[in-house]
Amino acid sequence: MTGGRMSWRHSCRLLLLVTIFLAAGLLPAQDPDLTVTVGSTSVMIGDSFTVPLVLDNSFYSVIYGWTVGVCHDSQVLAVTDVAAGADLLLANGSWPGPLDFIIIEMEPGGWATGVVIDATGPGILGVGSFETHLVTYDVVTDSDTVTDVCFCDTIGAPPVANQIVIDGVVAQVPEQVCGEVSIYHSDGNLRRGDCNSDGAVDLGDAIFELAYLFPSPTPQLPACLNACDINDDEQLNIADPIWLLVYLFEGGSPPPSPFPDCGTDPTAGGILDCLDPPLDACN
């Protein structure tokens, strides 16, 4: 897609930029003054999520455009949309018309884009941190896992290299920071009573929950709140560690299911989800 506002006297410069984007020649080492980063997140199995791609420029006065390729494991994720980030929406006026050149390609294993903001100069990016794209993925695995979303040079025909066009129409390779996506079941892989998520139910869990309920100056949030709901009343209060202590030392009733093995909470649907459970607590 093009902005449709260029004159013939600027076409040569745009052609030069696009040629640099698509060239397969040798590129310099990664430039520490330029960094591209894919956002990280945690998400439940079956959900969709959106992460930003952020471009940080600590030195160069002019950024004319870039090409970026990002890969993922197609057995775990599927890319469904690549949209303009907040700062690309504002660059050179508005999205998408005033951009001189933009193309987005999505494949089963990743996506790539090429952007020329303004080949004539006024509508460029300078020093700063910029949200350039928002990328949406579907989770297509049914297993708990951690997967990387990383920069690559295998997407597109010809494949797109990761590079930023800066002052003097020079292509620089940015430093590249991958994103990490933690995927988990909602209320799955839960062992009730394992409040500290160490894989066992013991005195340490009661102490951990008491420290959470009556916090020190630096309380530690349980990774799985539902595991701390030891009496399964969809509340966290003093009754939960008391239940566990009576069970451990007085022969009281065991915590409700799932216990002692991991499993799905039969009363799921309350407010105490496992928002970010350690993936090895039930493995």
C-alpha cells in the first residue's frame, strides 16, 4: 500500500529506500543505538492476545523506515493481525494514507513488514521509543508451555532482513529482543493448597498464605490465587491457612479437589483464577 502523495522528484529516493529494504547483501553488525523488541505476555489456552513491537532509537536524528521479520512456532501460535502501533499512527500525519510505503505479509510461521514513513524527510521518526506495530496471535496449542516470538530473516519472498534506514539513507541492523509467551490452562494444573507453587502441600504453604494475608512491607503475590483458596469458598481469608493447618497437624478434612493431585477446579468460574501459574508446579 502506498500513500499516493509522492511527486516524481521524490520517486528515486523512495526507490532507493525500497531497494535497500529488499537487498540481500551483507549488513553491518547490530547497532546498540537501535533496538527492536517484541512484547512478552502470559495467556490462557484458547485465547488471543496482542503484543507490541517497539523501536528504540537512542542516537539517530532521522529514521526513514524499516523492515522487520518476526517468527513463532506455528504449532503453538498463529498470527492473525498486524496493525499500526500508537506511534506509527501519528507518524507523518495519520494511518495509513500519508505513509509513503507499507507492506505486511503474514505466513504460518511469522510475519514481516516494510515501512517507509516519508522519503522526503519531514515526516520521519527521531530519537525516542516508538510503538510501531501491534501484533495479534491466537493460541493454537492445548498444552501449557513457554514459547518465544523472535526476530528472523526467513519471512517473505525474498526474505525480509531486520534493518532500520537512518540518516543518509543507510541501513542499520538493530539489536533484537525476543518476546516470551507463557501459555497455561485457566484453573488447570492446579493443586489446591499449594499456595507457594512449589509442587507440594505442607507447612510452607500456610506460612506463605499468612504472609500474603497479613503482609510485610514487601508481600509476595501468590502465582495461583485459586490454589490458596484451600476451603474452596472463592475467598482468600484466615480460614484457608487454618483449614490447611488443621488438616496437616490435627487430622482434619483434606482440601477439596483438585487435591492431592493436580487437576481442574470443579468449581471454576469464580474470581480466583491462576493468573500466572508457574508451569512446573504440577509437572
